[in-house]
Amino acid sequence: MNKSSYLPVKWPVNNDDISSNVFAFTTLINGGVSRGQYSEYNLASHVGDDPEAVRANRAKLAADLQLPSEPVWLEQVHSNIVIRAEGYSAYAHQASEIQADASVTAKKGVVCAVLTADCLPVFFSNDDGTEVAVAHAGWRGLHAGIISNTVSAMASPVALVQASLGPAIGPQAFEVGDEVYRAFVAKNVSNKSAFTATKKNHYLCDIYQLARNELQSIGIDRVSGGDYCTYTEDQRFYSYRRQKTTGRMASLIWQK
């Protein structure tokens, strides 16, 4: 496996069960065959890239990570919809994709996946590595409750769930308007901690902090990650805000 193409997930409590049972990665931009604005390792089929390049990149992904099955790709719609991935795994090779923004599975060999380029991928595992999930959390999905819904969809008790925050746009690069600030503060006053005023009706937004607040509100305080910036780290990550026409990284999780 080319290490320059993959970022492994680090869990807050990486016990033997998780380290031996669970595999989780976010892809980086290097090592694929896409060209131009999609260079190099775009895994998304909906962004205008050459379909043959996307297929080649997905084949590389499967080979590099020795995936046990085709990832259950989602048609992400910035919602709070979560699916049980095992119900769709048998059809994952087909072109149609289910509209959802997170997937959960307790079945070995089923690969949950989301695509991002500034939005936040959030990985979940229970402590014995027998149930996993991944969510696509842009600000709309976060506000709608995609994190809470993902944890609710898991059969594991909340006390046994830990989370890891994948690469997203950093707090010094994500500027939003007053409507976003007001919406999050109305939902949870503690979300004020995720915003820094810049000019009238504009704020820098810490999407990682919003996720931590949501996780804490549902009883998950074992959280790692949250120290990357897809916007500024242009040699590692795609960023929609940096370049509107661009590729997507894949964040994947499965059980051995």
C-alpha cells in the first residue's frame, strides 16, 4: 500500500479489539490516474471526472486496501439519513446509489464509505470492534443531526462507542454567514464556542468543535482527530471551497 495515498484513522482508545478487527482510512489526493482539476486520486463519480479514471481509482482502492467487498457508496444529500449498510452491500457494484449521509454495519466484510472535500467524515466504532459507522457531516448535516442519528442507528450502547474526526476544512479557513451561526446557537448554546466573529454578520466556523459538541451532547466524550485542514493542505486533500471543480476523498471503515 502506498502510504502517500492513505491516512489511517487513529482511535482515542485503540484497544486490541479495534486494532485487530477494524480498518478505517481516508484517501489522499496522490497516487491515482485522474488528471487536470481532479488530479490524482478522485473516487467520486458525480463531479465530472472521466468515468474510466474513477473506475481505475476505485479498482486501485480495492486492491491497495484489500477491501472485502465493494464499498456501499452513497448519494450524499447533506441530510440526517442513515442506512444499515449490510442491506445494500450485495448491490453496491450497481450504478444506483442510495440517498443518505451515513451508514452503519455490524456485519464483517461490509465496507461503509463517504466522500468529502471540506465536509467532515466522522468514524465510529464500538469498543470491541463489532459495529462500525461513518458519517458525512457538512454544516447542514451537522445541524440536522447526522451524528446523533448515526449513533442512534448503532445497536451498541452509547457508553461503548468512540469516534474519530477525519480531515475537514479547518477553523481558520471556514467562513460562514450569520444565519449559520444563529442556527447552531439556537440548537445548542454551547455551539458559540465554535464561532469567531470576523466582520459584521460573518464568522469563522470550527466544524470540528461543532462535531465535538454534538458528540458530547449524546454522551460520547472519547473523540480523536480534528487537526487537519483540507483547504490549506493542498498537497494532501481536495477542497471544494479552494477549487469548485475538484475530486473527492473517500473515508472507509469495515470489519475484518
